[in-house]
Amino acid sequence: MSKYEEIANVIRTRISDGIYPVDSNLPVQSDLAKEFSVSRMTIKKAIEILTIEGLVFSKQGNGTKVLNSSFWDKNDAKFRLDNYNGLSKDLQDQAEKLTSQVIRFEVEFPQPEVAERLQLDAKMPVYRIVRLRLLDGEPYVLEHTFMPVDLAPGLDEEVLKKSVYDFLFNQLGLKFAGSYKHITAAKPDRYDQDYLKCHPSDPVLEVEQVVYLENGRPIEYSRSRNRYDIRGYSLLDVKNN
């Protein structure tokens, strides 16, 4: 974790604990830089994270104000469209227990669509993964994921039962640069009906995603299938004049 992310976490906790109350101003950036022994640019990056999250708002000449962020208490707020930390990290502070059921895990040559999304030659093998994520034993989201084998050596079912992103970040040392997401509504397929307990007439929310490494190479192509009445997503658009 970078220094500015660590500082953002500290300030976020202080806001949550009321040390920095709603409608108050954060300490000026120079004071924060002195407290954390970092440059003002590092503080600026930390505040930018909190601004994206809707916790603070900065305006030149008026400082950085703590916002009324009660809307983040909504369940959807845990799943922002600008986030690609992985479900395990998103839910790590929640009371519900997250578990994973591995439905399919095999190595295969990619179909044309998968090869295109992952920018692979058709003869480069990929992992094909289907996982059901459960909260307190109840179906939550069904994930269909493809990853290049050469980028994730050592991936196995034990990793899949825990956190794939933790494995990629902390064991393989990979760094993500960003992701592209496409969201659409769909009819439930057989997997959805069998594992998400969907009725044939229930709509399903599908999030199609490609995640990129810092070198620009795609590390993941996935489709997450969500029951309409179980999970949603939120997007915060903050215009900082």
C-alpha cells in the first residue's frame, strides 16, 4: 500500500470516529504533511482519494470540508464502479462471512472473444474459473473469470477459496493500473438458476470487466452475475471546481 493510501485510511477513520466532524474542515495540507512527515503532494493524493469517495470536498481558498457522507451507509456503496480491489477486500469489515465455492477451474486455450479481451494469441493458455461467492452461506454473486496462465503462476483451488486479488497483489506483487467495466441486464442462464437461485423470469445484472496491469497488459476478463434483488453498484461523480 502506498503512503498516500495509508494516510487516506487514517483520515477516513478519523472522519468515521468524529475526530473530523461533518461540516468541519480538515487541517491544512501543510499541517498534515508535517504530521505524517511527507510532502504536500502526498497529502494532496490522499485527499483526492477521499474526494472520489465523497467524504470530503476541496475548494481553493476554502480548505477541505468534511461532507455528510451518510449515503455511503447504503449497501451499494461498498461496490463502487471505480473500484477493483476484489470482493474479499470490499467486505472485509462486514459482519457477514464471505466464502467461495469453486464450480469450475481448468486451463484451456481461449475462445476468440476471451483472446481478444485479454489481448492473447489463441495458443496462450488461460485459467477458466467459475466461482460462487456466498455471504453467510447464501448465494451472492456468480463470477466467470479468465486469466492468462503466465501472469498468475501458482493459482490453485486453495487461492480461489480465499482471495484471488490478495494472491495477485501480495504474493505475485502485481500492480493494477485500471479497469474497464460494462454493465447490462440479462436473462438468467442455467448457472444463474442453479447457483443464484434465480427464477427463469428474474433479471440478472451482469458486470463485464477487463483489469489492466501497469504495463498495459490485461490480467483479467470476467463477468459477474448478480441477482437483481441482492446486489447493486454505485458511482459517485464529483466535480471539483
